[in-house]
Amino acid sequence: MISLAGRDILHGWGKFVLTGVGLGLLIGVTLSMAGVYRGMVDDAQALLDNSGADLWVVQKDTLGPYAEPSSLNEDTERPIRAMAGVDRAAGVTYLTMQIAHEGSDVRVMVVGAEVALPGEPGQPPHLLAGRRIVHGHYEAVADVKTGFAIGDRVKVRRNTYRIVGLTSRMVSSGGDPMLFLSLKDAQDAQFDKDSDAIVRQRARTASSPVLNPPGYPAVAEAVNAAQATSNNVNAVLVTVKRGADADQVAAAIRRWQRVTVYTRADMESILIDKMIANSARQIGMFLVILAIVSAAIVAFIIYTMTIGKIREIAVLKLIGTRNRTIAGMILQQALGLGLIGFAVGKIAASFWAPFFPKYVLLLPADSLRGFFVVMGICTLASLLAIHAAIKVDPAEAIGG
Amino acid sequence: MAEGIRIENLVKTYGSGDTAVHALRGVNMAVAKGEVVGLIGPSGSGKSTLLKCLGAVIEPSSGRMIIGDNVIYDGGWKVRDLRALRRDLIGFIFQAPYLIPFLDVTDNVALLPMLAGKPNTVARKEARDLLDALDVGHRAAAMPSQLSGGEQQRVSIARALVNRPPVILADEPTAPLDSVRALAVVDLLNSMARQFDTAIIVVTHDEKIIPTFRRLYNIREGITVEEQNST
Ligand SMILES: Nc1ncnc2c1ncn2[C@@H]1O[C@H](COP(=O)(O)OP(=O)(O)O)[C@@H](O)[C@H]1O
Ligand SMILES: [Mg+2]
């Protein structure tokens, strides 16, 4: 026996291939959407991995520092550092902002980390080029995705920083590349007030008899000095000693400090289940719609192809072809369309993924799942045409 | 001569009660192998209904049909697989060739033996031999769309013959042809009937070819009348 489906496809391959390519682009979009979601999850994982922390200590009852604002006094780290099971503890600040660079601006997450000691949590774990920050001020390490180069000077708020090192895959949960500063510099950047605000604040202090008691000018000066600096951090990152149990250490910190502590698992659930959840549902909706559209296209094409062959199908049935053979022919054509579409889609998605502004992670497992979904959709979509073909009466081949 | 097909008292009523249409009211026919007979009659007389009953695509209401040695209908179907019956015992020729456009000429003919389970090489060999016999062997590798109308008709005749059925049903096979070609087709059918020892029933209202049949069945209001052509 010969493959009727194969012969039919070869006979009209132009139309078939064009349809397959169109379907393929749609499948490519679908795979990319899944890749966008995987990229977001991977960005979140990278953020947690690269922070180097086992525990995140944040302001009490907040989901900080990534999902909600959190503010702690930097001295919070001291008692924590002294606790059993704690290896290291370091304050960090996070601030997402636009930074002007060579005429355009780049969205970055400015990270303030304790740079005095190498290996403190919060620092970039590895550098691609250059060196780590060694001076307390005006040096920065940037993720390559910022487009900054070593030696570049970038302005963050009022100060200019020199890029001394480059790192990679250091991104915020939103996919923005990181710019590392020393904690002090980052605190200044985060809490700096502009000159007008300082002038107004000073005028208010000066006019308050409590803050500026007559005859004691030093009081107002002290108040002003206190208001102009900040020693807050957004979180304290904690690593636990080898062999210590992170959950137990977290419980101990919770017991003794008025703070909220998250473990790695807690943090993942905050980032992935809470922050990304809506985007995931959004993408899920798109996937469902794209699946329906693909199914409609396949169903429509296969149905038109079948309706165009009604006469031939009647003849085939009259001369003794089984319904099963004819249904098989239609199913094979639908699957063939799916196969072309999947191949084109996979190639297209791999081709255009790097051009997306955010990380698109194409997992082979997703492709495999996509393949089976495509084949399933094609099978379903062929049912309509198969139904029409089964209904064809062989008597139709004999003129009325 | 051995009998190709015999029909006894065949009745077909569409619907029932007040709306019943008595399309066939008792048809009697017998065609020997090697013989070509015409089936004529005015529009609505029951020609297509008879052809569909013979072709086992609609079920008669009563009567008997025998193809070769097989009683296929006797008040009810006597064979279980009508599809196989059509494939193995009946050849069909239509008004238009109705070739499968995506199969080449050889495979259009070889499809039937293939459907009957013959290996592709055997089926194709049989097809090519038959195409040669019908003078279209040189177009064996062409696609149907590349053939002339006459060549397509020959291929469709080869397809009807390939499983060596005891009977071939031809439904207005000359309708679209001019008289020279129409007569050539009838000649061809006559020689094929003799060569392959098959009974051929040609449904037609084509005045050009009616005189060529030695024997005719004229059907009127569902009843056949046998006629002889004196020439
Ligand atoms: N499927 C059907 N249902 C009801 N009546 C039918 C059907 N097919 C044909 N008929 C009727 O049967 C009669 C014979 O029709 P048909 O066999 O097509 O005649 P012919 O082919 O000689 O023109 C006509 O009266 C026609 O209207
Ligand atoms: Mg008719």
C-alpha cells in the first residue's frame, strides 16, 4: 500500500509548506512565551543564587527586599552575626533606577554591598573582567548586560562612579542588570535628599523651638547632620555555618530579633509564587489562546483540504477504500502539518530568543511538551475533517 | 456464455407511507460475461437507482442480485463486507474520469489491487500491463492533470478492469465526448469486455451510441423492457 497522505502532500506541497511555516511562526511565538516565563523563573533563581545568602533578614512583617520595600537599621546585622550557626551577615540595599549612559539610559538595579571583605553575601560571586570594589567610594561593578565597560564613568544620583569590574547573569527578579556599589555609596544614593529638600528641612528645623532651642545652636546642627545621613539597609543577608540548619538558625533569629526571616525556599516562593504568579497567568492565557488559534488554523486547513477532495473521497470509498484508510490519510496530513509547524517554530524561537530584551530560556523539556501538545492539537483539529470524510456517501460518486 | 450479472425482480422504494417513491418496481436483467448492454430511459426512470443498487452503495427493498457465482442480495445483503464486494467484483466507470489527482497514472490503477492487499510491485505490474493494453502505457508515470480527456478516460477504464471484476458499471461514460470519441469508447468497452471476459452495463442517454448496443434495457417508471437492436 502507498501513503495516500504523503502523495497528497507532495502533490500540493507549496500550499502545505506555506501553511506549515505560518503555523510554525505561531508555534515559535508560543515556545517563546513559555521561554519568557522560564526566563523569569531563572532570573529569580539567579538573583537568589548570586546573592550568596542562606537567609534573608528583612523588616518585620514585610515580604522584602525584592517583593516589598523593607528597611532595617544596618546595625541589625551585629547581633545576628554573633548568633550560633551564623557564618556571615551583611547588609544590602537594592534600588532600581534609570542611569544615563552614552546618551541613552539603562535601567539597572543598584546594589549596595559590604565590600570590605571578599565573600560577604550580596557581592557578585564571580567577575568576568576587572576587579572587585576595593575603595570605599566611587567604584562600581556592573553586569555586562548594562552595556557598561571597564573604565566607564556612570552617574548615580549626584555622584559619578568608575566601573572597575564586570560580572554576568546578575539581574533583578525583573531582569534588570545589577550595578554594585559599596554599601555606603548605595545608601547615599538611596537616601540622598535633593538640595531643596535639605534647605526646606533645615528651615523647618530652625523654626522649631524643640529642635532649635534658643541659645543652643549645636542642637539644630546635630539634628541636621542626623537627617542628612542614613544607615538603613533593605535586608541583611545571612550565610549559615557548614552543617548548621538554615531553618533552625532562621527560627533563632526570629525568636531574638524583631525582624522577619526568610529561607531560600521562602524566598523562592515569594519570588515565583507571588511576584511572577500574575505574569505566569498572563503568559498561560496567551498560551491557551495561541493553542486555540493554532488548532483553528490546522482544523481550517485540513478541513478545506478534505472538502476539496470530497469527490475523490467518494470515489475512493466506492472502489473499496476503508474509512479507516481515509481517516488515517487526513490524520497523517494534520500531523505532517504539525511536524512542519513544530520544526519551523523551534527554529524560529531559537533564532529570535537572543533578541528579546529579557532573558528567554528555551528548555528542551518545554519543547518536548510543546511537541506533544502540537501533535495533540493537530489530532483534535483533524477530527472535524475526518468526520466530514466519513460522512461522504460512496453513492455520491455515481451521478444522481 | 457464463453469466456476469443477473437481477431478478429488484424493487427499490425510497421512503415509506405517503411520501414513498417507487424508483424500481421489479427490474429483471441478465448480462453475460463478455457482453456490453445499454441501460437507457428518461430522466427519473430509475437508472441511477439501479446502478447504485448494483454498485452496493444503496440497499434494494427486495429481489435478488447475483454477480458471477455470488448471490450478493436476496431480500437482504448476502455478503458482509460490501466494501470488499465493490473492490473485488465490480468495476466503476464514471461520467468524468474521477482519477485521484495526487497519484500518478500507474498508482491510480494500482491502488485497487493494493487495497486488496497485493504487494506494490505486483499491483504496479498489473496496472502497467493493463495501461499498455489500453494504449496509455506511455503515460504511466504522468499525473492525471497532464493527460488529455481521452487518455484520462482510458486510465479510468483500466482502473475499472484491474481487479478483473465479473461486472463493470459505466455511468454515462460518453456524456462529455464528441461522437467520434464516444464511439471509440464504446468500441474500447466492447473489446475489453471480450478480452477480460467481463459483463459491462452502460447507463446512457447518449443518442450517438445507443444504436451500437446489440441488446438494450429500456427502463420506464422503474420497470425494465429488454430491446434488441436489429443492426
Ligand atoms: N435518495 C432518494 N430519495 C428519494 N427519492 C429518490 C432518491 N433518489 C432518486 N429518487 C427518485 O427515484 C426516482 C428515480 O431516480 P433516478 O434513479 O435518479 O433516475 P434516473 O437516474 O433515471 O434519472 C426519481 O423519481 C427520483 O426522484
Ligand atoms: Mg440519473
